[in-house]
Amino acid sequence: MPTSKRLGIGIVGSGFNAKFHLQGFVAVRDADILGVWSPNAKNAAETAALARKLGVGAAKAFPTITAMVQDPAIDAIWVCGPNYARIENFEEIVSAAKGKKLLGIACEKPLARNVAEAKKIAELVKKAGIPTGYLENQLFAPHVATGRNLLWARGAKITGRPYLARAAEEHSGPHMPWFWQGKLQGGGVLNDMMCHSALVVQHLLTEPGKPSTSVRPVRVTGHIASLKWSRPAYAKKLTAMMGPEVDYTKAPSEDFASVMIEYATDDGHRVFGEATTSWSFVGAGLRLSAELLGPEYSMSWNTLDSGLKLFFSREVSGKAGEDLVEKQNAEMGLMPVVPSEAAAYGYEAEDRHFVRAFLDGTPGALTFDDGLEVVKILMTAYQSAEQGKTLDFPPPGIETFLPAVAKGTWKP
């Protein structure tokens, strides 16, 4: 039976991603953002103020994660902090939750920087007995969810299952310096964004109502490259934007990655997923896209085909911003506009789903086990790229593998 209780949420992190979730929670009716913690107290206070301004809860900034977790009003935690702080954050959350029943912990992608860290996080939370949710917004994007359901219900039901899925996430580069540093982030664009695309292709190829294990990865081929940001002029520009700790003449990360994943299905088929990611894409802004192909049908999605376009002549000048689309690259000409990015990218539906799962005590669509599996795919793709060959999944040694990019030894 539905419960009348509301979920009190505390957010770990105060950056770009946390703010996207705040926008998503505007459309969630049974949750309140009541706390924010960040190592930067000023940022935590500003993000809490934004939550109050948006009307998504009487959020306040907490001095520590422990204080936030132990507050009686906090029922669940959304972890949106940087990759390099994952282990530290989860250790404090689990320790603080002793003697208190947390209804759930949701964590942004990727779950961790490598398989060893992902396993540690999953085991920590499982041992504590806390339900988990792996936050992968693109699976909840309305166009992806609707297209997948319709193609399976109409096309696949009559002519057979789909056999090829494609997904891509592309933009001109992340906002914060730590994303660009392999040792802090765990890699480059592959670790940062392939977690989206690799999971989307598997999701599209999986029949609705069936578990993700019904479409099992068996072989992985990965490629990585630095196409733009290690060129001398752009490496210099990147350092000027991000600071001296980001020097792609000495320690580059990949700004382009592709992966081909071969799957075995429970109904005896071989199907394929193609995924690409880029920090070297220059267009109007962030572009998310996906395709699903079967014997007599196909679907396609592209966020820049938004249906709304504005034109600004040369006489219209203004400061740079992201008011038209995330990672916006221009302010004049013919520009696509994504009117409600939190809805279009899946944050609204994702947050609504996990709030309901935690309140009802039912398993969510994605747990930390799914997050761990995604990290294994990413590390296999890195290993494949380094060895220059297709690898069976999972390959030997994947649980201790660290990409050369993460170790700072990769040379493009």
C-alpha cells in the first residue's frame, strides 16, 4: 500500500550534478531535500539555499556527513561528490548510520574509480544492510524509456528481438579540474561518461520486465584516444582554464573513447552494443543520443533535436552561459534549446523512482551491484584499449586492474 511518509534526503556534494538533482526533485512529490554537506562550507550553504529557493525542502548545510546522517529528519543519502572521495564518504556514511535505520543510499555514476573500490563500497553498504540505488539518469530519460517500451511491445513482439543498440554522450569537456586528472577521476572520458552509454545499450537490448542478467556481456573491445586536448595549443588552453595541476603535455587523459560490447542473451542470440563518448565534441552543447535496431524497426534519440530553436544575429551579444543547453558552446546563430533538462536527461524520473523504492522498501531498478558491473565493463574497455585486442568478459585480473590513464603513465 502507498505510504504517506515523505523521504528526508541529505546530499553529499554541492556541485553541478547535485544541482541537477535539485532541479529534478521539483517534480518529486514525496521527498524533501533537508541537508547538504560539502567539504566547502560556502558551496554547501549556497546549494542548500538553492534547494529552499526551488521549494524542494528546508535544506540546511551540515558541518559533517556524520551530523547529516544522524539527524532524525534524514532518511536517505544521495552521494553526488567527486570520484576520489567515494571511499572516504561511504566509510563515514556507514559508520554514522550505525544505530539508525537509513531507508537507502543512492550514488551517482560511476560507483567508483576502479573495480576494487567499487567492490569495497558495495560490500560496505551491503554489510550495513542499507538498500541501494545506482543513479544512472539516462535509463530514465523519457525518450529512452518510451522508445524502448514501444519497440519491444510492437516491433520485437511481432518480428523478433533487437540486435544492435548504439549510445553516445558528447560535449566539449567537464566543468571542474579534478575531472581532467586521471589519478583523481580514475581515467578520462571513458570512466567519466561511458558508464552512461555502456549501460544504456544493455538496457535497450534487454526486454522490459526481464533482469539485466538476461543480456550478459561476453566480449569487449575498447579504444581510447586524445584527439584534441593534448594538442599543444589546446593543452595550453586547458591549463589556463583549469589551473596548473591540469597539464596535458605531461599527464593527459583520453578525450574520446569507444567500446563494442558483445552480449549473449537468455534466448540464445548474440547481440551488440556500440557506445562512444567524447570531451572533444564541439556543437551547440551536450549531445546525448541512442539508437535501437531490430529486424523490422528502429528508434533514434538526440537531445539536440529538441523541437525548440532560437536564432541570434551578430548584433546580439551577451556573456557566455548555459541557459540554452548544458555545456553550451555559443551564444549566437541558430541554437537548439532543451527547455527542461532535468526532465529530458532523466533526473526527474530517476529521483522519483528511487524515492518511491526507498519509501516502499522495494528493490530499485538499479542497485550498487549494477554499478559494480558497469565499472567492470569500463575497466575491461581500458584493458582492451591498452592491449589492442578484444577481451573475453570478465578478463583475468580485472579486480586489481588500474588504467594507465589513472596511474598517469598513459601516452596518447
